[in-house]
Amino acid sequence: MNILPLKAMFMLAWRNLWRNHRRTTIMLAAITVGVWAMIFMTALMRGMVDDMLLNGIRSLPGEVQIHHPAYRDDPSINNSIAAPDEELLKALQIPQVTAWTSRVRVPAVISSERDTRGVVLLGIEPDSEVQVSFDADTIYEGRFLEDSSDRGLVIGAKMADHLETDLGKRVVVMSQDPDNNIADRGFRIVGIYKAKLASLEETYIYAGRDTVQKLLKLGDNVSEIAITSEDYRNVDNWYPRIKQAAGEGVETLPWYEVDTYLGSMLAMMDGFVLVWIIIVFLALSFGLVNTLVMAVFERVREIGLMQALGMRPSTILYQILMESLLLLLIGLLLGNILAVGTVIPLQAGIDISIVAEGMEMMGTSSMLYPALKLNDMIMANVIVIVLGLLTSILPAWRAASYDPIEALNKT
Amino acid sequence: MSSIVCKDLCKTFQQGEEIITGLDHVSIEIDAGDFVCLSGPSGSGKTTLLNAMGGLDTPDSGRIRVGNTQVDELGKGPLADMRLHKIGFVFQAYNLIPVLTARENVEFVMQVRGEPAQERSQRSHQILKEVGLEGMEDRRPAQLSGGQQQRVAVARAIVSKPTLVLADEPTANLDSVTAGQLMDLFVELNQNHNITFVIATHDTRVMAYARRLIKMRDGKIISDEKQQQPQIED
Ligand SMILES: Nc1ncnc2c1ncn2[C@@H]1O[C@H](COP(=O)(O)OP(=O)(O)OP(=O)(O)O)[C@@H](O)[C@H]1O
Ligand SMILES: [Mg+2]
């Protein structure tokens, strides 16, 4: 085979690349910035969506939930399930599960001496709840619940405002037990939390699980079991195992089925990221093709010479593609470094509160945490290389199809 | 056995309205191991004939055989293979790849042929020494004079001892001493390695080395004589 060895091809490509310093530098800068834009913007978008999704998921669901089959249609106390049995407890030991908790979750009414509001009452087990959803740091006055039999109540700051009540004051919480009898109880407010979303503060009030079970005469029953893992995207890998252990009598669902809006949001985002990467690439490809066309045009004679000496047209084609690949690889390397280098310092969060007014209703908070995903980086890199080489085929093909004599005699 | 057989080659070029004759019914047989000079005034068709023999250019009609290969029947790829493996070229005008050093230019074809690295560097060193470029191996073409560049091209053409060397004005740009050394080298390779040489030239000093001198004019062969080749003294 009369193909130049890879090493020689690489060397030739490298030298040819630096023949026109300025053009190569400009092109490299363009690829670098383009790749940076792909990855950086994707990280921002991902951060935003993650934030929305996590707020969504953490604002109670958990990534996988177990419910009474009728609970989602009628989230009343009648549709409760038994506490996890031994089989389920064993399944919850799998390494993918980082935490799980069980909750009682019922519609309720909370009254202070000033006002009355409809809320969702959560009877929780504080230690595990903290790992699944509740962020104890958001308690800004008082304390969080200490254990399941804690007799205190934790409410949101907005709710405290509405009720014109305060830490240490007493409120009455009212709901129905399974026999449809009114069950009510006085609670002392032991903690007030602030959530990223004001609507959460107005919706959820927290009490000890045992306390709520007693109040509602539930025995050991709970409304839901919520489970989280390392990465909410990977639930499909492990949730069937839980589903099997939980049995047929209950409904075990991953988050995207519990909340189809969140699920479709994520799917849409994946598509959006792809479109974004391709748009940036298209802008780049013009520069890339131009660079190669110029590089080929300047070297007509020498390409003719190589052919005259016996290099096959296909070898010429590979040679030009090699140059393009080299350009792309260097640009990608720089772009990736730049992207990672700019995202990492921002991972502590970007304060977007100035522009984020009104974004809350979309489910985002006022801090944006860019999320650099390996998959996104791989996708950007693969797209740039594959499409980059594809667009380079045209100029490379042109070079390969020169007639050696005509090319040699070109002046 | 004949190394090259050309039968009735015709080639015309179109330049605007004008039709220019490159080759006009040229038939010629060149024996293996011969040392042939093509001479004739500028525009007489020397380069055109060399290109046809080397499979670089296709004549409008006629047949060409080089060794056992019927050149006019080959496609682009096999033609490239033939040039690579059987023929050493020295072109009239543009010979070297600018981004490669003298040594790399010489090694380039060997590399494409897939010859091992050690052999390549040994032979390229040797041949560059023989053409008088010792110490300049690592210069790029732009750092060499026209004559030195020409010698690099010659070194590349003969480094792998091809069966046929087609050289177009190899001594253009060379002073008479270097030209003489180069011709001595050609004759040595011709006599000791049985390499066939076909050299197009205006240079009467070069013609003196030929064993067969072919004169062309207007795309035709006008004379074809055998002559005594000087023996080289070591
Ligand atoms: N690509 C071409 N297009 C048009 N005319 C050409 C082309 N190549 C050669 N010719 C013409 O064909 C004729 C023969 O050219 P050729 O190059 O073979 O001459 P030559 O004997 O090599 O001349 P020189 O000694 O100047 O190199 C010339 O008249 C030349 O102008
Ligand atoms: Mg000529």
C-alpha cells in the first residue's frame, strides 16, 4: 500500500498547519471559543434545568416513589400503604440508593388566631428526610424536627407571614382520619424554613411522623416511601429492583412518571443541547472549510508533486483530513480546557437574582449552578470531530482530484 | 528486452483558439539499461514525452509500455503505484515539498513505499552525500540554492534504485562542476545497477554522456543516434 505512515502524515500535517501561522491561530481561536461556548452554555442550561428538576423532585417526590395505587388520583389518608416490609428493606440496601424515607402526607388546614390556610401536612422521619429532600440549612429561625415523635411543627416563612404567627406560637392543624372523622391537634411552631421557591413555603408544613400517625390513627401506615440516588438521570438502572421488592400491591414509579412535566422537560433539554451544539458547529464549519480550501489552494503545486511522485489520490485525501483533524483536536483541547476552567470557579453558584425576578414561577431559584456533564462534553467533542471531518471531505476531495501535471505547472 | 515502447503517440493542447502540438506520431523503443538524452529546442515536446512515459499524462492516441506494464491501460491509482515503485522523477520546475527538509524530501517517497526507518535514514544520508549535500540534510528547500534543490530532487529520484529514471533538465541551475559530478553519478548508477535513464536536456555537456541521443522538433523525432558513452573514472 502506498500510504504514508501515520507518523509521517501527522508530521506533514503539523508543519503545513503552521505554515500560515495567522490563519491557523485565528481558526484555532474560533474552534476554541466555539467549543467553549458549546460546553459552557450547555453547562449553564443544564444547571438551570437541574435546578428546576431538583427543586421539583426535592420539593417532595424523591426520585422513586412508592404509593398506594390510588394515591395519585386521590391523595387522601385512605390511600396509605404499610411501612416497608423486610423484602423491601433489603432491596433498599442496594448501593445505588443513597437514602430513603417514608412520609405521611395529607391535605390539612392550619389555623392561627389570625388566619386559616389549606396546606399539605407532612409527617416525616427527620433524619432520613434530610437526606432525601429537606435541606435543614433552610431553617432560618428555630430548629428542625428532632425525631419522628417530635411534637413541634416546622412551617415556611411565607406561611408564618400569612398566619401572622411566629416561632414559639401555637397553631392548630386539622385533617381527617381514615374514618372521615376530624382529627385536630395543637402544635407549637419550633422552626421556620425558607425555601428556594416561595410557593413551597406556603404549601408544606412538617411534623414528626409518629405524631402525625397517632393524630390520624394510621398505625404504622404511611402515604409514600421516597427514595433517592446519586444521579436522578440513572433511575432506570435500579428502580425495577425496588419495584419488584415492593410488590404488586403498590405503585412504584420513577420521578419522570410521577411528574411527567419534569420528565418531558429533561427530554426537551437533551434535544435543546444537541441543537445548540450543532448551531455553534455550523458557524464554525464555515471557517473550517474556508481554512482548508485556502490551505489546499495555496498548495496546488505541491499536491501535484506528491501525486506525480506516486501518492495515490486517497492518500492526499487522508493527508488533508489529517490536517483538519489536527486543527480540530487542538481546538477541542483548548476549548475543553477553557470551558472546564471557566465552569469550575462558577460551580459555587452564579447570582442571577437581578435577571431572575419572575423566573421563580418557572421553578428556578435565583442562584444558577452550572452543571458540567461528562456526557455533554463527550457529545460536543464527538459532534465537532465527526461533523468537522465530514465538512473537510469536500476540500480534501478537491485536492485529491487534481491532475498532477496541471497542478505541478500551476503558477 | 525493451524497457519502454511508445507507439504512435499523439498529444495536442488546446490554448484558447489555438491547438498546440505536443507530440506528433512519436514512436520509440528504449532498451533496458540504456542511457538516453532527449534534446531539442524549447517547446519541441521533450517534457510531454517524458510525462507520457512516466504515466503522468495521457496521450490522445498511441500506446505506451514500460517494462511489463501497459501504461495506457492503467487507472489513476495503479498509475500512481507504478510511478512510486518503478520510476524516479526529476521534474523541470517544481520538485520539493517546502515544509520538509532535504533529507525528509528524499525519504518521502521511501516512506510512502513503506521502507523501514533505518534503511531510509541510512540511504538518504548516503545519497545526499553523493550529490554533494553533506551537512545540508536538515535544511528546508527555501534555505537551499536552486542547484542544491535540484540535487535533492535527483537524490530522491535515485535513492531507491528504480528501474527507470526520467529526468527533465536535471542540470539546469547547476554549475559545470556539479553538473559533471551529477552526470558521473548517473552513469555510475546506469552501468552498475542497470537503471535506465531518459534525460531531457538543452545542455550539450549532458548530451555528451548519452549512449543514445534523440533530437526532437515540433513534437517529432528528427534524429536518433547511438554514440560512445564516456567511461567514468573512479
Ligand atoms: N499544459 C499545456 N497546455 C498548453 N500547451 C502545453 C502544455 N504543456 C505543453 N504545452 C505545449 O506543448 C509543446 C511542447 O511542450 P513541452 O513542455 O513538451 O516542451 P519542451 O521540449 O519540454 O520545452 P522546454 O525545453 O522549454 O522544457 C509546447 O509548445 C508547449 O507550449
Ligand atoms: Mg520541458
